[in-house]
Amino acid sequence: MESDIKELLKKNLEASERTLHLVEKMHRAALWARFFSFLKWVVIIAGLAYGYMAIQPMLNQILGISQQVSGLQKMIPSGGGDLEGLIKGFMNK
């Protein structure tokens, strides 16, 4: 009877050790998953920041062009929509 109990305890100990080993592997995998998730967000945010800094000069240039076009629109006389009169007005200036 006592040998049966010792055998059961030995099997239980072996199962517990295997379980502990698997739990340690799962914990390690979860830590790596958390690290790579954090790294993914760092790369995304850094890419967005770099993209914004790279495109900002072009946006400023487009804004300057749109302001120049707006200034030209103010120079155009707002008439009845007569295209020939508008062309003649520019030719006379």
C-alpha cells in the first residue's frame, strides 16, 4: 500500500514538473509578445512622425501656392461672368 502511494507521489511530482516547465515557456512567450507589441507601436509612431516631418515642407509649399492663387483671384474683377470682358480687361492692363 505504501509503495502505491510513493508511486503516485512520484508520478504527481513528474506531472507537476512538466506543468511548471510549460507554464514557464508560456510566460516567456507572453513576455516576448508584449515586447514585440510595444516595439510595433514604437515603429508605427516613429514612422508617422518621420512622415509628417518629411511632408511638412511640401505642405508649406502647397499652402503658399494656394495663398498666391487666392491673391490672384482677388485681382480678377467679379463681373457678370463675361469671359470675353475678362480677357479684354487683362489685355488692357
